[in-house]
Amino acid sequence: MSSSNRLPKLLIFGFAWSVSNIGYGQLTDQPSQRASTHSRLIRMHMENPFLSPSKLALFAPDFGNIKNEHYLPAFEAGMKEQLDQSRVISEQADAPTFENTLVALEKSGEILKRVQAVFFNMSSAHTDEIIQGIEEKIAPKLASHSDDIFLNKKLFARVELLWAQKEKQSWTEEQQRLLKEYYESFVRAGARLNADQQMRVRAINEELSSLTTQFQNNLLAITKERAVVVDDVAQLDGMSIADIAAAKEAAQAKGLEGKYLLAITNTTRQPVLLSLNNRDVRMRVFLASANRGLGENGGLDNRPLVLSMAKLRAERAKLLGFNSHAAYTLENQMASNPVAAFKMLQDLVPGVLAKAKSESVDIQRFMKQDGFEGEPKAWDWEYYSEKVRAEKYKIDENLVKPYFELESVLNNGVFYTFGKLYGIRFKERKDLPVYHPTVRVFDVLSLEGKQIGLFYADYYQRDSKRGGAWMDAYVSQSRLLNQLPVVVNVMSIPTPAAGEPTLLSLDHVTTMFHELGHGVHGLFSSVEYPTLSGTSVPRDFVEFPSTFHEDWAIHPEVLSNYARHHKTGETIPKDLLDKSIAANKFNKGYETLEYVSAALLDLGWHSISASEGPNDVEAFEREMLKKYGVDFAPVPPRYRTSFFAHIWSGGYSSSYYAYLWSEVLAADAFAHMRTLGGLTAANGQAFRQKILSMGGTREVMQQYKDFRGQVPTVDALLARRGLK
Ligand SMILES: [Zn+2]
């Protein structure tokens, strides 16, 4: 799926660590600032909505009053507050106890948590130059703030003392987990290193956080600048009338009167490649997309950033006692080490490659009809595979789309399914402020009307939003903090022309289920400590609940409930429905191969040692693809290195494999649930209790076994992808 979950970045397991006292000092400790009076401080508190808890329902963000100028002062105040609190905890005379150390840490940093939760979702979902500027400024400070806390020797000594008592104390399972999270976080941050080493780790962290932000901002700008301009409407043959009109409007908006502008979307694939009959234009669109970030024609170049990041990550890993960044990252994941992740991917390569090659035979048959001989080019695949799909399944997306109208998909599909499984309902409310007029807010209620949480939905694509889809939490559930969950789903669905309904592709429909799958992982969280709340689980587990929910989108009972023609209200015809489901397994060789290649590329970049850093991005890329036997030109990796946002700025470094790892669990769990009757409240109850409510309070393999009664196997995954 094209969706990409994003965990709250810089929230290291839930609490919002991160910035330097130096940074804050510059603001507050200058004489002019020191002169600030008590009343000025009070006014700042009254005016800056982040400095006190929101007065809105469930502490929902007060978007009506949040302004760009509030972020920086709130970050500074939040870091100062948390640093002061952590000093008080570390300096206290009393011997360390669970309460005076861990619980105290859990309660710290409220201002920072509030501002981070809003700011980082805004910087992805609705950014502007001011926000980008703040992000560039604040990222290194947050990295340094995190180090100020995790490299605090006195604080670590307290946690270490508690860790030494873990066998003797009668702490609950959740408390033991919390202690383990803290202890490991300190060690992994470098708490055991000597002063020189710690200084180097700090410097690396700061530099990495700046590079990350630069990469992300570059990518947004690069995508905007890389459009293809077409002079003659005849060259757009194959595109729908509406899409051609949109291309004309887009050109007009840029002052290109009478021309057509094919904008590169901020996603992996370019949807227009499916329909463009002109091979040359297809090539231009493909290359505009695939060569993002290579500095073509004097454009922005992400290659130097990537090389620096890979080397810095390797150096940091070495300081912390690991062979590579991948080894460091995977240590606390379900996979435990890169060997296991490589193995899962490489075991799939022969079968997946064979499948992709067999798909290419079908494609060449159609290419021949157009007079093209030989292997397909990368820009041919999607176009001709649509023809193969139409032939084999006699349907195309445009026949199906009228049955996937957004309101019906949301209410009669997504909410219907989650309602049936979990006994909940979603009720839209208009009284809470939002950051963009298209954002919607829903109460999530039990059948008896008891509030479970709030759900924000921000589905439409816009220039200020990065591509893909993700879930985030504005407020994490915690009994200790008396907080109910407030979560958001963000997607990039194209806005229809004025007055037209929003018709979705099956991929978008599936992504809606996927993202609300993450959503309920946050919404059903039932934990004491915020650090262990909701989606605070290993990355190769976090995509399990989301991917699991995807399959409900094509479950017959669900499909027949939501897939209704937007004009006639007629239910999707059975043969179209059957074919849609069958078509869902189509092209899986290609899809799996492009994914596996990208995942191997990610592990390749993060397996380098500090001393052997490569100097040529494209050469390294070619070398890796060859090494792992996935250098099949018609199917390039899903992301080239230069725009692989997941691994350079999205927090998925050496973890892109996690989607497939999680899918193994998802497919196995879904197959299991089907044998138990499918869409029933009993099944939902079991999944909610054993997985969705648990957060990080239990080791994740144990959670899985609690639900499933055994460890997962790959059989259901192979069947799900039609690779068996
Ligand atoms: Zn996801």
C-alpha cells in the first residue's frame, strides 16, 4: 500500500524529550529578557495556547488560537520546563523509587509534548515557509535537549539502581516494561559512554537532525518544481477529460497559457502513467518522478545530504558498540537484528522475481501490438499492466471508482466495519476548531454513548501537505495523566473538480482502512503510562494492526455495504465486485519486487561501516540492487535513494522492511479471524483486548501469541499477495 504510517518523530517512546539549555538561555537569560515582568509572563501564558492545557474537549488542540508565532516560544519554554523537571528528579536526595523517578519522568514535559504533537503534524500536513523555518531551527535543539536528559549521569544512575532491583520488586508487568524502556533508552542514547564519546554523539545527533529537516524540505520543493509541460493536447491522449482540464488549469495557474502541466505528485507513483498513451510523455513523467533529488538542471540535490546521513549514522552506531546503524536500530525491534530482516526479504526474492518476470511476458504482448519490441521500460509497466488488468479482469479503475464515493466509503465501509468489530460509533462534531476547512472531527463513542476519544480526518491532498498517508496522536491515552486519546488520520486524496463527488481508487479505500487501523491502536489504548501508550510499539509491529484492517475493505459483507454507485445508489454488480477482489492480487510480483528492492536498499545503506562510506549515491544503489539480485530494470525500487523519505526523514531508517514483516502478522491474523467467523463482535473484542489496547505494556511477540495461540507463518502472506 502506498500509505506510510508516521510515528510521532522525536517523541522517543512517548515522552517528548529533546533541546538545549543553551538555546533557551539565549532567549531568556539576556538582560533585556530578564527585565520581563511577571505580568508579561502571565500575558504570554494567556496568549500562547501551548503553555497551559487546552480547555477544549479531551484537551483537543486549540487550532482556533494557535498561530505560527506560538511554536518557537512554546518549544523553548517546554524544553526549559522539562529540563528543570529532570534536574529536580536527578538531584533529589531520596533514594530512587518507581514513583520519584519513573513516574516523575512520565509526568514531565507537558508543554513540550503539547507543542510537538501539533507542530510536527502541522509540518507534514499543512506546512508553510514559517513552519519549515521553525523546524530547521528547532530540530537540532530538540536533539540536543534529548541528549541533555538521556546523557544525564545522575538520572541514569537512578534508573540503573531501579533496573538492578527489578527481580526483587513487586512491580506490575506494565511497570517492568516501563523500567525496561527507560533503561534501554538511556543505554542506547549513550549513557554509558565516556565524556568525549558522548560529546561526539551529541554533535552527530544535532547534525543529523538538521540534515533530516533539510532533506524533507528539499523534497517538498523538488516535487513542486518537477512538473512536465506538454504543448499539444494530442499528447495527453488517454487521460480523462477531467484530468486534462485539471492539467490545463494547472498550467494556467503557472502562467503557461494554452499549455498543459502534469504535476509530479508527492507520492511514489505517478497516477497519470496509467493512462497516458504517448510513450514519450510517459517517459518524461516517469523520469521527472524517478530522478527527484539528483540535482538535475541545477535543481535541488539530496545526494550530499544522504551520503552524510549514512556516514554519521554508521559512526554513531560504532560509538554505541554496533557494527552498523541497522544493527543498532533493529536491536529493540521484533526482528532483533539485520540478519533476520535480510533473510525475510531475500527468501522472497526468487519467487517474487519469477512472478514479476511472468507478469512482464503479458506486458510485452500488449507492447508488441503498439509496435514495441523487447523488455518493457520502467515507464511502460503501469500503463500496459492496466491493459493486462482490463483484459484479464475486464474492469478498469474508472468503472469501479463511481462505486467508491468518499462519504459512503467512510460511513458505510470504514466506520461500519470498525463499529461491527468493536461496538463503537463515530459522530461528527462541528464545534472543535480545525487547521484547514476540509479537516473533520468525530467523537468516537461506545454503543452506550461513552466517550472513547476523538478522531480527526484530513483526507485531501494539497500543496502544503507531504505525500502519502499517516496517523498521528495529538493526545496519547494515559490513566496516569487522565488523558483520553485524540488521533488524526492524514491522506492525500486528489480534490475533485468543483461540484464533483470524491471518487476513490481501491488503493485509497484500502488506505482509509489502514490508517484507521493505526487510529484504533491509539484510540483503544488502555495503559497507565504515556510512554507505553497506543502505537508505542516496535516499528516492525506497528504496521500490523493497520495492515490487518486493510483486508476488511474487500471483505464481501463490507464491500456490499459501502460500494454503491454515487448517482444511482445501486450496489456494485457482483461480477465487478468479484473481479475487483481478484484484481487485487494482480501485479503483485511487480509491487512486491519494487518494495523488496527498496527495503534491501534501505538495509544496504544502513549496513555500511563508519569507515567504508560510499561516495557515489547512484553507483552504490546499482551495486546494492545487483548484490541482492533485484536489478531488474523494468521494476525499479519503489523509492530511489534521493527521495526515499521514509528512511532519511521519516524515521524508518533500516526499518522499511517493517511493512512486510508486519504484513506477515496481519495476513496470518486475518486468516485466523476468518476461520473464526470474520466480522463479529467476539473477534473484534479479542483483537482489541489482546493487541489494540496493549500499547507497549507487553512484549509484542507475546501479544501476538496471546491473540493467535501460536507464532505467525508466512503462508497467509504469500496467499494474500498471490505469490503461492
Ligand atoms: Zn501504516
